[in-house]
Amino acid sequence: MMARCPPRSALFDLAWMALGLFFVLLDLFLDLCVTYYFIVECKYLLALLYVCFLIISSSMQQLFSFCWVLDDKKDGLVHLYTLVIHLLHLGLVWRYVRYLKLRWTIGIEGTPATAISHKYKSSLEQADDIGLLRIFDTFLEHTPQLVLLLANSKCTTINLSYGEFP
């Protein structure tokens, strides 16, 4: 017998995952802001490197996400919209939305216990996939970007007298 997810737990998980989606979108917005800043400051090489880190990271995320979709399909049939979503680099957002919809049905709808246990198991698998994709994002995008930003700040000289603060 599979464990049954209490509705309160489903709503709690739903709230945390919605917050996670918010931070994914905020991260994208801030990446665009940093790129714009580099272009305005005429640091075109840094802007190019920053965008390359974004593209490489997102491409790897989409590749893994799409491969997992193929692996999850038991009949081998994948819809065209799934491929298009991943080609548009929206695979992670699509997974978040699918997870949120599934957890909403677990937490709100009055479904039978067997359906809840199947949906609960599916939601745990989706949460694992989202977590792994976010870890890939951390190591493939954020780590090189952090090194790039630290190198940029190291190369920028700041002339301050003793006791002055910017």
C-alpha cells in the first residue's frame, strides 16, 4: 500500500514549488539585467561570456529534461508541443507548471485514495526532476557566472582613502 499524502502537505509543497518558480523567473530577469549592464558599460566580451553561460546551461537543462520526458513515456509517443517547449528553452517552467497543477489536484480535489497515491508518486518524481535540473543550472550557469563577476570586480580598481566607503 502506498503512502497517502495529506492535503495540507500537498498545499505546503505547492506553495514552496510556486516560490521556486518565482525565483526561476527572477533569476532569468536578473540575468537579462546583468547582460544589459555589461552592454551599457561597453564590456562586450563579458556580456558575450555571460550569455554563453546562459545558453549552454539552458541547453543542457533542456536536453536532460527532454531525455527524461522520453524516458518517462512508456509507449514512446511524445507530443510535438513537448519538443517545441524544450526547443524554446521553457522545459523547466513547463515542469514547474505540470507539478503545480498535479499538486493542486492532490490538495484540493476529492479524489479516491488510489488516484491520490498514483498522483502523489508522480508528483514526487516530478519534484526530483525539477530539483536535479536546478542543480544542473547551479553548476553549469551560476558557478561560471560567479567566477566571471569576481574576475570583473578584481580587474576593476577602486581608489579609496583609508576609512572611506563607497
